[in-house]
Amino acid sequence: MTQNNPLSTIYSRTALGIVGSLIFFSPMARGAVHPWAYTLIQIGVILSAMCLVLESLTQPKINIVWAPMGWPIVGVILLSLVSFAASEYKPFALEGLFMMLIYGTAYLTTHACIRTEKEHRILVHVIVLTAVFLCLIGLLKRFDILTPGWWSYPDVGLYHGANAVSGPYVNRNHLAGFLEMVIPFAMALIFTRHRTREQELGLMLVALLLVTTQAFTLSRGGWISTITALLFMVSVYLTQNKTTGKKTLAAVMIGFLVISLFVLSSLPAVERIITLTQQEHEDNLSGRMRCWKGTIKMIKENFLFGTGPDTFTEAYPAWQVPGPQVLRRKAHNDYLHYLSETGIFLIPVGAVTLYCFFRIGFKHFHSPSRQERGFTLAAMAGVLAILIHSLSDANLNIPANAFVFIVLAGIIRE
């Protein structure tokens, strides 16, 4: 960890506790897609930032290190501000701009309040345990063992796959998005510290639970992203790590989980691929392609500054292509979605941000701390997974998943 930071104070621990609570709360609150839920995220992030401000005022000797991706994040926020200023949908764009400020603050707060290896582990444990809860809720719902009214969606169940596991989320793809970011951490916990055989077996079972649930989400994007993330971990770990025993264990276990994912999803995978163009308009390939065509037209006519942050739902109908009249709230491609809202300058700003993220991540493989290397690799794999899935879905428009995505970025230290 960063050496010029002192041990944590009550303020930074409180801030870390708030971040951990939001990680757990947001997916449980139906993915935090409702205004009351993401308002609570906003309040939580503001409170955590206030804790760090109070620390800087009362503890002047505390040195809060500027986050390594702080300036790229500031660039994204400034781009959102310019897009808001040029937007014709200012009330909606103002809400979107505020949420971008919240995400940026969440990144800076996460980075600032993790100061010891113990705190690093605690946050990762919270992330993994949250995923375990989501899996248990999803599997219990799927097999009618538990049918909580809070997480029942009878009006949309068939629309989003009645036989799929979605957990507290409405859409199975959004549970898949959360799991694909967390599964690498479940693997990293196995080889970041010396553990007893019993502890390693327990962590292997946790990882297998997450992968099994990922298979039952019946999310094609989730499968592809998870497999890619695990293969990324294998390739990087084998080329960077010098510890033969742990290297072998990691390779064997990640290979085992990849094989398990293929086996567990083999039959539903075949069915899902066969019915790719035969499902509901919201989910099938032709429906998404029509949405992408309309979004591309929207981008061309709002080339420089977009329509404004979080204005897609209001702006898109003017560019909707002929076909079934479905109210599109998202573009089902996060890249097209955000380009349509913020304009073409998002490409260079986003590219610089990702370059900084992965550059800093790979620098960590020179760290003497096995935990630091393992968690950094897991964060990189989780971010890679959601970036791949975002080619065909809207996970980064789901506040619960977007928040965890931001926290993963904040976990990587300079």
C-alpha cells in the first residue's frame, strides 16, 4: 500500500464503512435503478467524502494521496459538464451530471480511505460476500425455495427470462454483470495469502458458487465476459508471477472454473444461441441492432456534445428506426449510449482513462505484496469483463453495477 499515508483514523474508517455498505445495499435495492435507491447512493457517497474532508481539517498531518486516475476522472466530469451546457434536455441532463459527480467522488473516496492491507482485504471480502448473497437469493428464487415479494417481478419475469437466475435484479444480464466483476476476486483470494487447506477449499467452493450462478443467469454476455476475464488472469499471472507453487494452484483452479462454466452452461448455451433471433424484442439480436442503428443516427446528429448526460430515454424516440415500438431506456451498448449523450470527445477521454487504469495496474506486478498484486489483477480482470459485456448490454447504466465498477478502479493504488 502507499507508504506515506498514516494509519487510518475514525474518519477514514467511517468512509470505508459507508463505501462497503453501499456495495452491499445497492444491488439488494433492485440494482438501485429507482430514484430513491440511487438517491441513497448519492447521500452515502457525499457522507463518505465529508468524513475525509473532516479528517483533513482535524488531522492536518494526514496526507491524503491524490488518486492515480484523478485527472482522467476530472476530464470525464468536465466533458459531462460541457454536454450538459449544450443539452436541450437540461432537467434530465442535470441529474445525469450530478450522478457523474457522485461516481467521480466515489472513486476518489475509495482510493483515499484504503490505507492498509487489512482494509484492502475487508473491502474485497465485502464485495465477494455481497456476490454470495446475490447468488443465494437468485438460486433460492429460481428453484422456488424462497419467493420474497420484494424481489419478485411477475410483470416482467417472462420478458427477462422466467427460467434464468436474476437475484434481486429485474434483468438476469445485470446480475451477470455484477458477478463477472466479482468472480476474479473470489479467485484472487485463494492465492493472495498463505491459507490452510480448509480455507482454500472454502474459497474454491465460493468461487464455484459464483460461477455456477453465472451459468444459470443464461446471459451470453456474462459467460463470454467471465471466461475472458479468467483467461486474462491466467495469462497475466503465469507471465508475471515468480512463485511456482501458487502459480500452479492459480492456473489449475482458474482452469477448473473455466471448464465448470462451460459444462454447467452447455445445454442452456446451445438453446440460447439457437434462439438468439427468436426472443422478445427487447432481448433479441435484431431488436438490439435496430436500437443501435437509431443510436448511431442520434450520435451523428449530436456529434460534438451529445444530447446531455442521462438523456437517452427522452432523446432517443426522435431517432428510433421503424420496427416494433419498444420504449428504449438504454441503447444496450454502453459505448454507443454514452457517446450519444456526451459526444465524440468521449472517445479520447475514455481511452486515456482506460490507458491510465491498465498502465497503473500492470505497474503493480512489481509490488512485493502478493495481496497487492492479486487484488490489482482481479480488479483489472473485473473491469475488462464489464467492458466486454458493455458491447451488448447496459450494465454501466445500472447504478449498483456502475458503483462497483468505480470501486474496482479505486482499489488499484499508485
